Amino acid sequence: MPFWLWVGLEGIHHTHVVWIKGCCFAVARSICKTLGHMIQQSSGNSYLSSDTGTRFLFLTGGIVFLTLVVNGSTTQLLLHLLRMDTLTATKKRILEYTKFEMMKTALKAFENLGDDEELGSADWPTVIRHISSLKDLEGRQVNPHDGYEAGSLDPTNIMDIRIRFLNGVQAAYWEMLDDGRITQCTANVLMQSVDEALDLVSTSSLSDWRGLEPRVHFPNYYKFLQSKIIPHKLVTHLIVERLESACYISSAFLRAHRIARQQLHIFLGNSNIASTVINESEVEGEEAKQFLEDVRDSFPQVLSVLKTRQVTHYVLNHLNGYIKNLEKVGLLEGKEVSHLHDVVQSDLKKLLRHPPSLKLPNVDDLITSNPLLKDRSSFRSLAIGETDA
């Protein structure tokens, strides 16, 4: 095999490139053969002769073959020679730090499985010799942001951590969607806000709340809509649906940012750059917290209904997982699993079709629920305008 081809084919990336090009070659070859057969059948056509079909088949097949042999096997080598695959200093530090964290994870895994009653114990030095990716890392301490002190933070590093943070926020949204905490419509809005913020990380701080802010608003007149003058159905139609959507967005935003902050702190520790991005995230969440506080003060039943929906959906999904686990360990058989699965799925469909609805309380209920209003009768008299003679 030629040296250039051997170098080009070395490694898993080259295998992927060759495999993709091979698929392209197979498809192009099939198209050429079909087209050539059609041309041969229409040999009486003065515009498409048999020689034209053969030439077309040869040229197309040759181009695909050269693409497969030359491009597919030398792309990685050319990228390396042009230094287009070189990692930046920031990514190199993150890579080294990740390898150091992998070493700690490997040690924990060894402690969990290194000794058992059946096979006895294993020797750590022997195990680590078979893990070449972690070679020479034992005992080292790596700081991903060495050389960058507070007050002289490199903009490139901050941008890199912002991108990683927003990717973590987006991953948290996906997880919440799978758990039933948010709907697909809400997830689309949240994902779009992250995409927009990713475009601005090089010029501004975290700004994913900026895309959500127009959808989250609590006008002051909402507080006066619970009076008896306005029918409850009209209030529900006017504000409840909008409040529910805004509450879903705010709570999901706060939860995703909290998860991303925890993960970033666990991964990078108390580095200055991580602290900077975490502080930006906390500032971003202030308006979302204030909105939920306003809703809790004026319409606490809205948050209660939303939480009921989330918890019910989560419990049903958890039951599905429990049934699957019982089947996995062999405690349930096929028919039993199918029956239980159908029952849980039926409840889940009912929940999606008819979720818990909001019932706004009347004035009497508000007076009764307030512990400061001891004398209900007197306050009720004042509410309806009654006075003693």
C-alpha cells in the first residue's frame, strides 16, 4: 500500500470518511448503470448515442472513484498539514483537565469493581497499563485556566465557557422535555432562545433570557381580575393560558440554569472564568424569579396546577420505567408487562388530553384561607357593603 494512502487511512476518522465516500460511490454507480441502460435502450435517438452513454458512465464513475481514493483517504492528512485540525490553547487546557477528571473517574470505577467475592481483587497498576489514554496522568493536578487571574480574563476563554454553559442549558431543556416537565411548544421557544444567545456570546454576556422576556410579563391589572365583578370564565380565558405558558418558561429557565451552574462548578471548580459565567447566569434569572413571585402572590393556584401536572406526568413515566425494570430482571412476563404498560399509558393519555384545570377562588375562599382574617362575618359584611343600623 502506498505511504500516503496508509497515512490517510490511519484512524477512525479516515474510516468514517471512506465509508461515506463508499456509500456515495455505490449510489452513483447504480445511477450510472441505470442511466446507461436507458441510453442503450434509446439508441435510436440522435441526441443520445451508445458512445455518449458509455462516456458518461466512464467519466461519472471515474470522478466518484477519484473522490473515494484521493479525497477520502487524504482529507485528514491535508487538514493536518494545513494545521486546520489544531486545537486552540483554551481547548487544549480543557482537554487536559478532562483527562485528569477521567483519571479520577477511572479510580472510582476501579474501587467499585476492583474487588469481589467471586473473582477476588485486581491490581490498579496492571489495569492502568491497559488504558493508554490516561497514561502519565496519575498524581497530576491540572487547572484548565492557569495564568488567568481576576481582572485579566481572556475574552476567548470566557466565550468558550459561555458556549459550554449554554450547551448545558440546552441539554437540560431536552431532559425536561423527556421527563414531561415542559411541552414541545415550550421547548421550541426555550431552544430558540439558546440558539440566539449562542450567536452573541462573543460580544455580550449570557443573553438567552432576552429572547424569552417578551413572553413573560405580569401586568399590574392582572391583580384586579379576581373580583366578583368579572366572571371567572372570562378571567380564565384572558389570562390563565398566558400565565401558564409564562410560568412553564420561567421555571424551566431557572431549573436549566441551576443545573448548568452546578455542572460547571463541579467540572471547573472555583476558577475565575467559571465564576464569571455563573454570576452572569444568576443575574439572568432575577427577572424570572420576580415573575414567579408575582404569580405566587396574585395567582398561587396557577403554580399549584402546573406543579400537579408536572408531578403526575413524572410519576407516570417513573411507573413505566419501574415496569420495564421488572421485566428486565425477569420478575414480570410479557402479558403482565403489556397489561400494566397499557394501564399506565391510558392514564398518561388522559392526562395529556384532560390536564388538571385551574379553578379561580371566589372572595369567600380568599377570606377563609387568609389566617389574618379571623372574623369572617365582619369582613364579609364589609365586602358586600352591609352596615349595622
